[in-house]
Amino acid sequence: MEASVVMFLTCSLFSMHTSAYRKHFYVKQGMTWPNAQVYCRELHDDLSTTSNAELIKLSRNPSLTFGFYWIGLYRESQTPTVWRWIDGEEATNISWQPGQPHTLHELCAFISKSNNRAFDMSCFLSIPFYCMEIYELILVQEERTWDEALAHCKENSMNLAGLTSEIIMEEAMTKSESALTDVVWMGLRFIAGQWFWVKGITDDEGFKGWSAEGEPALNQRCGVYNRTQNVLEAADCSRRLSFLCVRRIKEATNESDA
């Protein structure tokens, strides 16, 4: 069973700086660090890379009931004084428990839920862990209907963006600054009496970013992001607007390497 937490980050992709966000998935089934990495790489991107600020939020996850959890922090036996993140980047700003790391042969690190501090540990301890996926928003500066926008995103191995957290809303504001229209399409549609994000999540299951006027009228069945007000609104699906797609960076990288 998994529970997700969304975080914001800035990363470098293809030698260009791009804003992105990562989504963390808490897996409460205990696994060794190597097995957890295999699990994460098969179902997500990898074990989670985090900042110290992120660890506070991850530890507050109400689904987290065990006292410790793995993240993607490790070292190699050949260089035991250098800790690295899962992508090989050197980890230089780790909030260690006082006295840690305390040996040279424990090559993995877990986080204590109680104080968000890192401990070195044998990689073969079975405990819960966090996986991550990294996404970026793409602004398409063309004016299309909602259905045309959805088709365009899918034709390019993306989807209309789901603005399901304050963090993603903030990123949408930045990304949509150069849009041709004040409001842009996102992946929200009214179907069978409910609002659904394009991946099937009903709106009342997650973040609500509706404008102060309240829930939208039923005759306006497509959702837009108002970039001047930083709110979600309803609109006529036949309007021609710029739009936001979302793509998972790992999938985009795999396609470029194919």
C-alpha cells in the first residue's frame, strides 16, 4: 500500500534548467535497501532524493506508522566517507543524528520519523521506504479547445496537467507566465455529476483550488487555471486557450534515448 506526497524542486535536464516537482510514494511494506530500490525502479523512478525541509513533510505523513524509513541515500565501500544520492550526486547537506554516521561498513541511511535525522545502517534491514517520480509542466502556446488540448498532450506522450496541490499550483503560475491567454486548460472535466482529473481522481479526494466564487456551474464542464488569480475555474470546453501538459521526466528521457 502506498501514500503520496508532492514536493517542489529545481533540477537540470538535458543541460537546460527547468522547474519540476517530485512526488513521493510511501511504501509501508518493509524491504531491504537494495530490494526497495528494485521496487521503486520497477513501479516509479527510484528511491527518494530529498531536502532536509522535505524530510519534515515526509515524516509527518499520517500513513507513516513505523519509526524509520529508507530514502535514496547511500555510500560505496570504496569511498566510505562520501555519501551520495541515488543519481550519484554527492550528498553534502545531510542532517545526521549526533554521533552518526558511526561506522564505515554500514552503507545505507534511513531517516528517523521522530526527528527527521539520518542514521547509517546495514542495507539489509527490512523497513518501509519512499519512492519518487519527477514531473515537469509544459506550457503549450497554442489556442485549442479542451478536447484538442488533451489530444495534443497525449500525442506527445504527456497528459493535461493535474493541479492537485499548492506546490503544483505555484509551478503552474510560473510556467504559464508567457501563455497567450489569461486562463489555460488543465486536466479537469465534469463527468457524470463529478469533477475528475484526467487520471480519474475525483476533485473531492484531493487539493481544492477553486476560486472564491465556489464550485463551478454545471454548464461549464471543463477546468481552467486562472494564471492572474492563481485559482481554478470552470469554462466552456469549446473555448480556445493555451494549455498546460505534464510529463514524467524519466519517460521523456527514455524516449529520447530510444
